[in-house]
Amino acid sequence: MARNHGKFATTKHTTDCPDLLACVFNLKLKSLMDDLTVHGALGKSIAHVNTIEFQKRGLPNAHILIILRTDDKFSTSEHIDKFVRAEIPSSTENPRLHEIVKKCLIHGPCGIDSPGAPCMEAGQCKKMFPKEFRTETTMNVSGYPLSRRRLDDTAFVRGGEMDNRFVVPYYPYLLLKYNAHINVKVCTSLRAVKYIYKYIYKGSDCANMVLTAGQVQYNEIANYIDARYVTAPEAMWQLLGSHMHGRSHAVLGGCKINTNDARVMVPVKSKRSRCSNIIVR
């Protein structure tokens, strides 16, 4: 079988090679999960869950939730600043990190200077950019800390001068290792637990519009099927047998047995097991 070992054409885009895109993303995801859950890049992980989604333009995206042990939780502003940053790094002290942040972690331009940006809705950015300048990190505001964003750093991005108000929070070590968009957020309140679990399982976006004459016939199953779209990278991801979800712990099924004094839960380890068999034993 003949193989072409030459370089790709300069006009070729990542979406033109869905097989390579899916393979490289899968390798990077496995390495990233090892860094977070095995090597403790952010601290000792006691539980985790992740899910994969594909954007409309075809690029894969991973939502990862890491639960740290009590000693490693981000409980102070100083601890957060050691890992999470929301500022443009110096182009002289760390030029490589500076270029990665410019390429992958700058939102916009949007707001008053760019009212026609895709993220704008009713005159405001849906992602709440630009943020406010802050001299220090503020803890636990609606469950999330407000990152430090000082006034002194700027960069020329997408035809305009951007400052720290448009920087997406990141962890420098992960950016330097993977050279990709990796947004790191810290949750310090139980009030946000429900939201973050719902967010990682929110699924892909879809738009459904039907024009009918007369009475509207709503069919939830048909609407879901009609609204589903599959891009080439996602199709290749499925063909390669890659997992769409991952977790460290699973909830095991069991049988409830009522006794005279209390209710006992007996775990079922095998799918063939039955409550009747357990009761007999």
C-alpha cells in the first residue's frame, strides 16, 4: 500500500483531516486526564467526571470536573494565584506562554467596540466579557472566585489591542504542555455544584424551527432526531470507538430488602443476579 509521507499543503485545515484530529485529541485528552487525576497537577484528585462534545465547526471539546481532597482544595486567594491566572504573560519573560495565551485564551473583541460579535446578545456579551480590573483575587463570589486582572498588560490580538479584561482563566503548566485552549475554573461553594454537574452534561447545541399551517403537532422524539447533527470529526471519533464520557466512580445498582426492623440495601455485582436469589441465600 502506497503512503504519502510528504507534508500537508499549506491550505489544509485541521477539519480537513478528521481522522488525525480525533486521534490527536484522544491522545491529548488521555494525557491531560493522567496529569489531573494521577499525577495531581492541581492537587490530589479523589473523584472526576468528563464528557466530550463537538462544536458546530467540528472541533472536539472536553468538559472535565475534578474533585480534590480537603487538604488540596482552593481555599485562599494565594493558593488560587499559584495555579490559575487571568492575565497576559510577559512577552520577554515567557514568550512562548505569551503567544499561546494570545492565540487560545483571549476572548473577543466584543462589547462596545465590537457590537456585531457572535457572543453579543441584546448589547451584552453572553460570556460576561470584558471583566473588571482587579488588583487581587476575590474569593467565593456566587461560588466562583474573581481572578486577579491588573491594568498593566496588553496584547495586539485580532486587529485590536486587548487587555487582561478579555483573558480566559488558565493554568500555565497545562498551556505550555498541550498548546491548546484549556480554561480552568475554581468552584469554592456548594451552591454551584448542581450547575457544574448539569453543565458538563448539557450536550451539543441545536436549533429547531418548524413552519406549519394550522395546528402544531409536537413530537419530542422526532424533534430530537431531526435536530441531531454529526460532523466529520465526531463521526471519526465514534468509528474509532473512543468514549464520549468518563468517570472515576459509578453508582451500583442494588436490591432493597425489607426486614422487620430496617431496610437493607444489597449490591448486585452481576447483571444476572436477582433479588430473589439474594433473599433465598
